[in-house]
Amino acid sequence: MRIIAGSYRSRTLAAPPGLATRPTSDRLRETLFNVLAPRIKGANFLDLYAGSGAVGIEALSRGAAHVEFVERAEPALRVLRANLARLGLTAGFRIHAASVSTVLRRVKPVAAFDVVFLDPPYDAAEEYAATLRLLGGAAAGLLADGALVIAEHRKKERLEEQYGELKRTRLLEQGDAALSFYSAPKK
């Protein structure tokens, strides 16, 4: 894995061993950030189910103001911390070593999140609905006006068009993966 663009371009990242964590491919990350390009500079970014941190680190590399990583698996947390240290990153981020639902219910963000990315394990299908329902409902206050919430999922797995206040605005498919883009309402 490597960082695609920005201040850390072409730097490599480690991934946790085994199959428990499935990092977002370089190609899919490039597609994601091509779409996010106009929104990323200065953004407050939330990386849920962060794994190695590749997506959040890419956001930092491209100018996000702050990234919050949420990951509870210890092997992934070790790799995430090592990736940040290898790049010399010491500020502009916070790591939450807890479940996504716990963090979404309790976090006090630096600022409302402009962009949220979630990539639960593909086999944890219930995590998609639970997390998107929280972001579209009880945790909607964490989102900035017009925030974008992106879910990476299997192309075969269809997510709902709407979760509470979140409405799907775009679906991109690439290989076996898909990205569902949801917009939060402007308040």
C-alpha cells in the first residue's frame, strides 16, 4: 500500500497481518479522493473502522485539517500507530481505540465532521446499517452542514438509499467493491 498524493505521496504503509483487516486498495482510494478533492483541504475527517489508517492518512496527506481514527482491533491499532510514526505525524489526528458505536455516542470532535469514511469488515453487514443509522440519526449532530458520509462495501451488497437524514447521492463501483456516498442535510 502506498499514499497516492499530497505531502506524503508514494510513501508506503504497512497493513495488519492476516485477513481480519482488508485495506482499501490503492486504486479505490484514488477514486475516492478524486471525488473528494474539492472537499478535503481543511476538512475535519472521521475514519471509522480505520484498520491501517490508509484512508485517514491519505486525507492528512491531501490537506485535511484533522483526522479522527476509530479502530478497536489491537493488531490494526499497532499498525495504524506505526504508520503514523513512520511518516513522522505527531499532530492533526486523534486515535479512538474503541468500537465505532461507542465513539459515535460519546466523541466530542475538534469540529463537526465534513467527511466520514466507513469500511467495516465486509462480513459484518449489520455494522453498515447500524453505523449509517447512527450517523443519520442520534449522532447526526457530529456532522457539519452538508457533510459527506462514504461507505465502502461489496458491490453485491446493496445499502439503503436513505438512513435517517442521510441520503445516498452517488454509487461508484470498482471491481468487487463499491462506494456509497451519502449527504447530510444543510441545516
